[in-house]
Amino acid sequence: MKRFLKWFFGILGGLLLVTLLVGGYLYYKYVGFGDYPSGGALSVNQAGYDVIHYDIGVEVLMDQKAIRGSCTVTIQSLSSLDVVELDLLDLLTVDSVFINEEPAGFLREHHKLRVPAGLRPGDISKVRVLYHGVPLEASNPPWRGGFNWSKDATGAHWIGLSCQGEGGKVWFPCKDHPSDEPDSARITVTIPENYVCASNGLLRSIDESVPGSKTFVWATNYPINNYDLNISIGRYSVVQRDYKTQDGRIMPLPYYVLPEDSSRARELVDMAADMLATYRKYFGEYPFAKEKFGLVQTDYYGMEHQTINAYGNKYRFKTVAGHSYDQLMLHEMGHEWWGNKVTAADWADFWIHEGLCCYAEALYHLDKTGESGYHEYIASLRKGVKNNKPIVLGKDISTSEAYHSDIYTKGGFLMNSLRYMMGDSLLFTVLRRFSNDSAYTYQHRVTTSDFVRLTNEVTGYNYNRFFDLFFYTTTIPDIEVKKTGGDMYSIRITNFDIDLPMDVETSKGTQRMMLSSTPVVVESTDAPVIDEAEWYLRTIRLVE
């Protein structure tokens, strides 16, 4: 018996160890952003300057899975600055650094590049970094990002890049923090002559003067997140149509697609034009109409790279009310407003990107199918809410700390509750103001507090206590329906004292009532039904 128990617990312990090791490996590979998260507390050195422009140039060495790069970062000092501090993964070797074309010393330490500077407040300086190496390879793009070195069906190279969680430092030196975006950027990419590079903004030129290679020059004149700066490379052809803005501007809508997968490309770009027209009803015109709305086929699922959305959904279209739509493209397109035009200053407020983008999808369904389709989509959000941690977890946190599924589901469901509480007119005014007022867009980053203040301003009502519970706790209304005798029932919220309007259905009909910790008494031959349409995240208990 002792020998049996010894073997039994030995095997059990071995299985437990294997489970822990496999679980740890899977967590490392697929959860969070590993050793390279973006954001966090901004250092004193980086707080001392503002990025004006990135000028990134890379030669992509496909067979070696390597790059040679030159990046000029134009900055303006906000204070006396002894050191310019940039982020760049130690996987890449820095060859030399120049400040205003003068050679400069530098120090590498834990993915930081520190350059002695001696700058005065207001100085505008150019820091040029020459570097090379094998960059981070994506293990599970886009969630665990880096370069994606793939091959297409013909065996040709097919290269993607995604780095939302890791930041632009995976391939160029940058200030890797959401609080600072460049006002503009240029990306120059040299690749073999039979390949095409798609990137942000507008294609300025293609240089074919060096035999065997092509150099693509792309540029954007809009502010842009460093993780949105992107390149995709393949044997692409371009399927394109025009999109007409509300003011009559003609904007290109190109799709960079592998020729062997182009059979449904025209359907996809036509679908994109319809989606853009739908979204502008709620949030105003497409934010980057002076450049393009672009799509590029990738060998990973997708990402909202500004003006060049990565698309890897393989035409898995859905149909709603006779309209074909692509769920992935609908979501990534929504980020052009929520994430790219309106950008959180701290990853703690990540829900502004993901939650509002999810609600944008709900409004697409509202536009196409009316209330039934809207509530069906909202029900899918509600089903996905885990509510095991707050959606805002503090300040100065990294992408790994901030990223969890409720920034999508619970963040999106919040807008559903507000729609009931405020009504369509006020909610849509808040969303349109948030996505168009210059105080919240482009050069200006936002916080959760900005959204709360705007909501209070537009409605003339103080929602602070409701928002505090929703954003910073996992508390949801616990509604007690208690039979008090005969046909009488009392209804109250048991776990906090906030007045919330809710639909209460009794045998006499449905009435909107203000519920709180103070019991509301109703008469009904049947138990009252509370919030049947599920406008809120809540629990309901019937007490006899």
C-alpha cells in the first residue's frame, strides 16, 4: 500500500508539474505582452520632450529575417534636457547616433537608448539612430506581436508587423508611450523589386534606381500612435475604389491583396465604403479623409494600423438584414475613430479604444437592423463580460496590466446603459462631441475623466458615482424584489445608494421607475419583471 501511494503521489506530482509548466508556457506565449509591454510610468527624461516627427527608413532582409534601419526623431524640449531617452528593443544593435548631424555618445540598457544631449527648453532637435539586427518575431500576432515572417501560397515572402502591446520599439527607436504622438511621420522601406510595401498615409514615391530593389516612401501628416506605424510586404496587387466624403472629397479606398486571394476583393472594398458611410452618421466623417482608408491582407488576424488596416479574416462575411459585412473589418475600422483619432493618454484607459469600438459595432447593427439587431449584438457583449476586475485599474500602467477582455465587453456595454439612462439624443451628442471636439482628438490624448466630464456637461447631470462604480469596481446593481403580502412587492437596490431608472413590468403594464436603496412598492398579480431588455449589468433576486 505504501508503495502504491508513493507511486500514486509521484505520478500526481509529475502531472501537476507538467500542467504548471505547460500553463506557464501558454501564458507566456499567448497572454499579455511578455517582456516587452508598452507604456507604464513615463520617465523624467521622456517627460522632458515632445515628439514632432518620426522619419523611419528600413531595409528588410527577408531571407535573414533582419532589418537595417535609420530613424530620425524630431523632438522639442519641454525643459532643460541632459539626456534624450528613446525605447528600442535590445534585440537590435545600435551602430551610431547623431544629434543635429553631430556624432553623439549613447548608452543601451534594458531596451532603452540614452543619448547625452544638453538641450534647452524649446529647442527643436533631430536625433538620428542607425541600427540593425533580427527584430522580435511575433509568437501569436497580433496579441503577441513583432514581425510575422510568412510565405504565401506560391512560396514568396509575405511579411507583416503588429505591435500594439509591445509598441513601435520592436522595429524603430521611439518614445513608446501613448501620451505622445508625432504630428507626422515618414516611412521608407527598401525591398526586392518584385515585392510591394503597404504603409500609412499616402505613397509619395517608388525609387527603382538600384537594380534588384525598390524603395517605397510613405508619409502621413496626421498624428499617429507609434504602434500604428506599420509595414506589410508581399506580392500584392491593388484593388481600389473611390469613397466620397460628405463634403465631396474623393478619397482612395485601396486593398493590398495577394493575387491568388483576390476573388472577393471588390466585395470587401465595396463593403468598406458602406461601413464608412454608416459610421460617419454617428461619429462624423472618417478621420483621415485627406489620405486614405486602406486595407492590406495579412497572415495574421488583423489590427487597426491607421489608414492601412491589417485584414486576415479570409472573407468570412456575415449577413445582417440583407447586408454582407465583415466582423473583423467593422471592428478595426471603428478604431480609426476610437484609438487613432481619439487616443487614450494612459493604457489604463484602454477601454476608450476597445469598448467604444465595440459599441460602434452595435450602432452599425442598429443602423442596419433596428432595435432587434442592436439588442442581439448587445446580448453578445453582455455574455462576454467576466467582471472579475475593474476595467480601469489605476494610472501609469502598461499594456500587459491594462489589457483584459472586459475593456471590450464591459466597456462597450456601458454605452448601452447610458443609452437607456440618457436617451439617444444625449448619448449620440456625447459620442459625436468626444470624436470631433479638438480638445479630445488628434494631438490631444484623453482619459476616462474626460469622458465623464463631457457626459456630465452634455446631460447637465452628475453621473460621477455611477461611473466610479462602473469603471473602478466590479460592483453591479443587486436588485431585490420582495413580496410583502398579497399582491404587493417592494423593489430596491441592495448594494449601493444610487438612483437608477429601470423598466418595471407589473400586471398593470411597464413603467420606468427610479430605483435606489429606498424600496419602491408596486402592486402586481405576478412578480414584477425588472429591466427585461437588459439595459444594465445587474443581478435580480426574488425574495418571497
